[in-house]
Amino acid sequence: MKPLLLRIEDEQDLAVLSAHLQDAVTAVGDFAYEKKRRRFAGVFNRFRWEAEGTAKLGPKRHSRIRTGVHFDDVMAVRSQNIRLEAKDAVVELLAIRFEATGGDEDPSGTITFDFAGGGTIALDVECLEGHLTDIGQPWETTSKPEHDLDA
């Protein structure tokens, strides 16, 4: 399979990005905000949901890949229930969502990363503009993320 490359320009694109990054894990230190460039970036170990059921992986085998994500036109970054100074702390991404703050003609809003355990990182953006790029080669893993749907 080819590396995944996504461009994010609207809420539908963000929903696709969120689905591909569901259950990705990363260290807090793998996030960076470049205030002068107005860019927020992160690197994740993404579970390759799109590879599930492919012939290349044996039974009960799954895979992950390093994936870079960045958003541009970021005016501010806030976090809640995440200790940003704990660079080695590992977080698991549940979803990424967008809430528009402007009117119909104003694409500004807030992109929120929701993590397991209730932590969030919120980006105030002028518009939705970002990219996802797989980096390197995937590796096999025997574990697959599971969710308690009754909870």
C-alpha cells in the first residue's frame, strides 16, 4: 500500500483525518507550535485502519506507521488536562473535531484534539488548512485498539 497523504481544507476532510488518526499514540514532546510560522505539528504512531483485512498481513496481525500532521494559520494553542512539560508522557488520540466560530463566510474556528483520559489540545485557526503524511515504513503489531461501546 502507498503511504497515506491527506490535505485538509474543510470539515469533511478533517473527519477523514480524524478517522485515520483514531487510536494513534504519541509522546507529548512530539507536538510543536511554531508561533512565527503559525503552524502546529505533531508526529504520531498511527494504527493503519485502512490496511485491516489485506492479504499482506497474516491472521491477527495489524500495523502502525509514523505519521506527521500539521495545521497552518494557527493563532493560538491551548491544552487542558495534558502536562505539556511531561515530554515523555504518552497520549492516545480519540478524535479531532472542528467548531466554527465565524459566520458562513468566515472559515475561522477551533480544531480540538481529544485524547483518552479527557485531555485536549485546542488550536484557534483562521481557516482549516493542514496535511497528513505517512513517514517511513509500517511495522507489524499483534495488538488492535478496542473500544467498549457500552461505556
